[in-house]
Amino acid sequence: MTDLNGMNCAQFADVAAELALGVLTGRERAEALAHLDHCDACREHVRQLTATGEGLVGLLPAKEPPPGFESRVMERLGLETPALRVAHHHRRTARRSGGTTRPFGKMSSGTRRILAAAAVVTALAGGVAGGWGLNAATSTSTSAQPALSTATLLSAGRENVGEVFIYNGDPRWMYMTVDMDSGNGTVTCQLISTDGRVTTVGSFRLANGYGSWGSPSWVGDGTPVGARLVSANGTVLASASFPAAAAS
Amino acid sequence: MGSTAESLPDETLLAGLGAGDADLAIAFVRRFQRVVFGVALAVTRDPITAEDVAQQAFEQAWRHAQVYDSRRGTVRAWLTTIAHNLAIDVLRARTSAPVDPAELPALLTAITDTPERLAVARDSAAGLRRALTQLPATQARAVAMAGIYGMTARQIAVTEGIPLGTAKTRIRDGMLKLRAAFLPEDVGDD
């Protein structure tokens, strides 16, 4: 394939590695990017080289950062756990400039509770890498939190194939886990509001039937009453219904 | 959440970081701080600069947690790329050479013969490491200079005292061999 500016696939191949590593500059870079606009094969070639470059960086040896690193990161983010707050109370003085950090504030226990529920699920999964085993027991851990709702994902055959966690507080939060017998590819998570409107909130990839996905700020009008998992071709793989009281 | 948070998947901790949950955020930092600092230190070769880069990396992860896409790679790879890009930016802002050529052998040794990493290596990483050791030294140096230190072919040519075309060829040939080892199932007919 030859681009309007003259760069063909062979010429592109000569600079693909440099492009993938982010070291191609100037006109060559512009021409290479123009070529990529309409050449799927070369785009895939660069994707592979980019992944290889990331793998190369991933070989760099891990090193222990200086003592106190994690607390300095947390302070930079305006986030501190109670333990860190106690440990560093005496050190937090004028060193901290008021306008440079972005205080976020700790979230309510709701988010933590959702993730605690997710952790329960993880524990029940027995350490299955990349996926989540699911168990109805998770729903009991959330009964005292009205803003939190969990629902079991049921397949068309009414089999338990996953779980959905929704936190309808401030900020909103959702997490979906899937554990099907098989399946690879992209699936989409959709929420269903009380008026029946379906909102797509995100997608993720299943690997051998396993997958999980979360969004710290799902968007949707109204109160979700259900969720569903949809395949790339639009087939509804599974659906879930939230308890009305918990979802409100 | 304490030890519970530490058992959560990377994606969950990242989402918790993005949502501003302090417990999940610190679990995230603890899980990845050695990796992030290691990348920053390897590239900048200065502990103070490396800490600043590492802190920036976690801040970027916090700000952009919502755009992380698991389809494009692991959280670890995503975060490592953030740290690496930030470290490269620091190098490029310096007036001095990105790397002393005399330091390259030590770097290549570090990334090809690290017992801890070998012990936990995935197959693809182990394959990549092996392939790196099997590259001609000139190609390995060119790949390291471009891939680790973000040096352009022109900078490599000057540093190595070789023609620009030779530097570009070394980068290309070296990376193609590494790709064949890292992604053997994806390698086609080129």
C-alpha cells in the first residue's frame, strides 16, 4: 500500500520499530502516521512492536523506593489512611503547599464495602487468575448498605455466571465479574433504568470465560434496576436484576 | 481493608485509586511501587529524580484510572509505560546525553540476568530476555538506547559513531527479533 505522500509498507517497515518505541521524529513520523491511517496490516505490525517495547521496559529490575515513599505519594494525592495520618502527623508541616495537592477526601465506606464484597468473591474463587468465581453469599455482605446493590448475573439457561456490584452513592461506582464456562472476546456491560432505558457503560475482554471490569463513575439516567452482559454481536449473554430497595 | 485490599485484583485497586479510596490507593502503591521506582531509576539513574518520576506516575494513574483499558494490557504494563514515559520526558529535558554508553552493558546485564525476575517471569518475558541476550551486541545496545532511554536513531548514531542508516537498521532488526520471541504467535511472514 502506498500513501499519498509516498510511504509504502516496505518503507514503513523500516521505521516501524522507531515509531513503536516513540523515537521517530519529524517528517518521518508524520509520514508514518499518515500511512497508518489506512493500513491495517502496518497498524498491527506497530501494535506488536509496541507491545514488545513495553515488554522490554517490563524487564527492568524492580527497586525498593526510599523509605516513606508510599506516604509521600498518598500525601501528594491528598489521600491518607488513618495509620499514615498518625504516623506522619508530626511531619506534616509547612512542607506541604496548600495549592499544589488536590485533596480528594476519603470515600465513604460504601466503596470500600463494595470492594470488600468483591474481595469475598475473590476469596471464594480460590485464586483463579484473571477471573472471579461467584457465590450467592456475597449479597449478604452488603445488606446493611442501602446505596450498595449486588445482583447475580444469570445466563439464558438461568445459570449463575457472574455478579454485578453497584454503588449508587457519591461518587457512583460499579463492578462486574464474569465466570462463564468458556468464551473469549469483548463483552459489553449495560445498565437498565426503571423506565427500561438501556445504557452502555463499558466493555471488557473475557479470557476463557473469565473477566472483570469496573468503572468508578458509571453514567446513566435514573436508578438502575438491572444490568446485562452483551456479546460483540449484540447477543445478551446474561442479565441481572437489582433489589429495588438497594438500588434506590 | 488492610490485608483484604492486598488480595484484590490489580484492576480493582486501580479503580479504587481512581475513586479516591485511601485504603485501596495505598494497597495499589504498595503493590507497584518497586516496579515503578525501578523503571524510573533505571532510566533517570538518579534516586531523587526517580522518586519524583515515580510519584508523578502514581499521580497520573490516579488521574487517569478511568481510561485504563484492560483490553490493551495489564495494569502493571500500563503503569510501567506511564512511569517510563515520564522518565523519558525527564531525560529529554536534560542537556546532557540521555545515557553514558559505558553504562549500557550494566543495564543489559540487569535486564537479562535478574534472578528475582527470572523466578516470576512469564513465558513471553523469559523469551524476550533470552532473545535480548542472543542479539548481536550492537543491536542490543541500539534497542536499549531507543527502547529504554528513548534515544532517536540520530542520537544513537552520534553516540555510537555510526551512520544514521546503520543505527536505524540496528533498531529495526533488533526489535524484529525481540518481537518474534515476545509474541511468537503473532509473527507473520515478515
